[in-house]
Amino acid sequence: MERAETKFLAALRAIAPSGGVLVALSGGADSVCLLDLFLDAKARGDFPYPVAAAHLNHALRGAESDRDEAFCRAFCERRGVPLVCEKTDVGAFAKRENLGTEEAARKVRYEFLSRALDSLPGIAYIATAHNKEDFCETMLLNLVRGSGLSGLCSIPKQRGEIIRPLLTVSRAEILAHNAQNGLSFVTDSTNADTAYSRNRVRLCVLPELAKISAGYADTMARTAALLARDADYLDGEAQKLYEKCVRDGVLYTKSAQNFHLSMLSRIVKMLYNEHGFSNLAETHIDAICSQIRLGKENFSLSLPESYALCERGKLRFIRTLPQSEEFCLPVTIGETVTLPSGISLTLSEEPTAGAVPLRRDALGGALTVRSRQPGDTITVFGKTHKIKRMITDKKCSGAQKAKLFFLCADGEIVYTNLPATADRAFCRAGGRPCIFITIKETL
């Protein structure tokens, strides 16, 4: 069995960190081994940067969680390692955010590690103790859940500020290192609970794979490396196209409509990440790409963290859809009214470019412009139409609905920017005396 130290140092040289590391310390065998390897490397001069640790108490296992925290504090105190600790009720967070426990714990943990990194001078990287079996587990889980190339590449040795120097080290090698160096550690009792999908893979699937091929982990790693090589090339080509069709955080869908799906899906995911979101499933990417390839210029799709919002062929991602604000404002001919949506409208006797003509005699009495109300109707071509049905038929996006307004004369709708003009107000320029409505809209 090759020593964990040898593989760790080889991985560290390949990663070549240029600053200190913050080791994510759970107190388990893997993270204790990782911290010890960094400290030994620093003592020998193989790693000339500061080493610190961070421990998050997830408060999921009661006294056992507190035991883990106490262990990490004592371990770091003995070894002279700066430690950042925090306790968070992950169970409450999962319930509040409607997340599974595993997903919630991961989200909270990485947010904590990021804050801890920012609080420590001289520390530039977060080091996690993912090992060879973790790599295989992740690859298999991504495969059965449905994944593209990036998911099948499994866990990268580095992603931004996060480094993983133990990916080539097996769990057996980690335990051997700990035994040889007299390192104690704690064991998470939930690691034996097969209710968790990762535990089922670890405890039930991997042992069966080992019976088929003792070297399955190395074979899977080689496969992932080949896939990563192809993914790297495709990502590079997608980046070139991205720079052509994305400006100011907006994807111009017409220019991307005929891209190969391999490129378009990557561009959509890159845009999603640029807007500060992550974890976009392949099914959601496919749904967005389908709308783009069909030439749809206006659509909105609900996603786990956000909404895909496309207006007039410009796609962006937002956390919440714009909501219609209720309003009712008086309108005076010759003056401009600005609505809460940012739209401005002006009624004037003189026509302007793009202005809509309305019969002057239909605008008698009190003129108001208001938001949509339940039961709204408008009579067009002799037939009364429900506004709700018109919105559905036109497939208005959430943002479009938020910008709707209704011009009323004595309470009756005479014009709406769906657009539609009521029969009583319809006229052609140059016919009956007209009043012209000019609309200016901001995206």
C-alpha cells in the first residue's frame, strides 16, 4: 500500500497553492489526516504557508455534534493550529429553505468556510478531505441522478479557492496513516445510516464493485480524466461563443438559437453561474434551451433558486419574478404619467412616432390609468374578452404581466398595452378627432 503522505505531496505539487490553507476539519479520520499532512509538510518546509482549520457544528446529532466540536478544539490546541468554529442549526435551515438535510448541510458548510477564509489573513485556500472513494461515490451518484460531462468528471482537484489534495488517497491509506502516527479521530454515527444515498453507495455499492474489479477506483478516475479532457475543450469553445452572444449579463437568444445543443447548454449554465446561482439541473437547462431553439422571445421558467426570464429575446436569471404593483392614477391630456413599473405614458393631441390613436369623444369624463383588477374585460370587434384569457392566449411572461396597464374612461377600459383598443375608442389617424397615447418602456 502506497503511503498517504507520498500521494498527498504529489497532489500538492500539482495544485501548487501560493498561499495558506484553511482545512475543513470535521474531526473524522479523513480531515484529521489532511490537517496532519499539512502540518508535517509545513514542518519539513514542503509547504511554506500558514495552516488553519475550521469546524462547523451542524447541531444535527445533539451531544455527538458537541463532542466533535470539542475534539476539534482540543486537537487544534495541541497542535497550535488557529481554529474557526461556528454552530448552526442545519435542521432548521433545511426546513426553512425546503432542502434535504444533505443538501442543506453542504450549503451551510461552504458558506461558513467562505466566511472563515475571509476572516483569516494569509489564508488563500480551503482544503477539503475528499478521498478516492468519495470521488467514486460522487461519480456514481451523478450518473444515476442524470448528469452531463461535468458531473461524470466527479470532484475536481481544485475549483477556485477550494483544493482537494487527498483525491488519489484511499480510505484504507488514510486509516493506515492515522494508525502509524497515533492520530485519534471521531466517528459520525450517521455514516452507517443507509437512509442517506451517499452512505448506501459507500456501504452497499462500492464493496460489490470491488468484487468485480479490485482496481475499480483507479479505472473510474482514468475515465473521469478522459471525460474532463473533452469537457475542457468543449467549455473553451462555449466560452468563445458566450462572449459573442452575452452582453451585460443578458443572453441574446436570437444569436444563439442555432447553436449546437452542446454549446447552448453550456452557455446557459455559464450565464446562470454569472448571475450568482448554482446547481442548475440538466432537465432545467434542457427546458431553457428548448425555448431558445424554438425561437421563443418571451418566456419565464421557475428554477430551484431563481427564474429564467426572457423578454424580447433577452435572457437573464433573477431571484424573483417582478410583481405587479396595484395603482390607479389620474391622467390629464398633455401631461406624462410614470407608472410603478417604470413605463411612462402621455396623452397628447399631436401624433408622435409609434403613438396609438384613440377617439377623442371616447375619453370624456374621468381618465385614469390603473393596474389589472379581477374580472377585467374589454370589448374588441364586437366581442367582450376577459383580460385574464387574453394574457393566457398571448403567453405573457411574468415580467410582461407586471408592466400591464389599463387606460380607463369613467371606469371602462378603453386601451391596454397587451395591446388592445376597445371598440368605443378605436380610430384611425386622420379620421375622427383623435388623442394619441405615447408609451415609453424601460426593460
